[in-house]
Amino acid sequence: MKAFYKALFSIIAITLVSPVAALAQEASGQPEMATGMRSNGLIFVVVGVIVIILGGLFLFLIRIDRKLNKMEREIDNKS
């Protein structure tokens, strides 16, 4: 039980300290890469590629789920 409390305390401590480190990094302002990509219109390419990849993953997962459900029904019908 002590190990659980130590782990819980560690997780809480890390969670409380992480935002402070993130705020310290934000002081520099806008990242140069993001500003350059917005001005060139390349940010839309990046967003488009991410949407295509995530869409493909979702379609793949839906297809796998349908195949698995079909196999489960076939196994249930044989029993």
C-alpha cells in the first residue's frame, strides 16, 4: 500500500510541476517555424496530411472492428 501512495504522490507532484516548466518555455513568444508556415500557407498542408493520416487510421480501425464482429458472429453460430 505504501508503494501505491508513493506512486500517487509522484504522479501528483509531476502533474503540478509540469505546467510551471511549460510556462517558462512560453516566454519566447511565437515559434519561428509556425509563423513561417502560416505566412507561406504550408500550415494547411500539414493539417491536411494529419487529417488524411488520422482518417485512414479511423477507417482501418472501423474495418478491423467489422471483420472481428463478423468472425465473432460466425463463431457464435457454430456453437
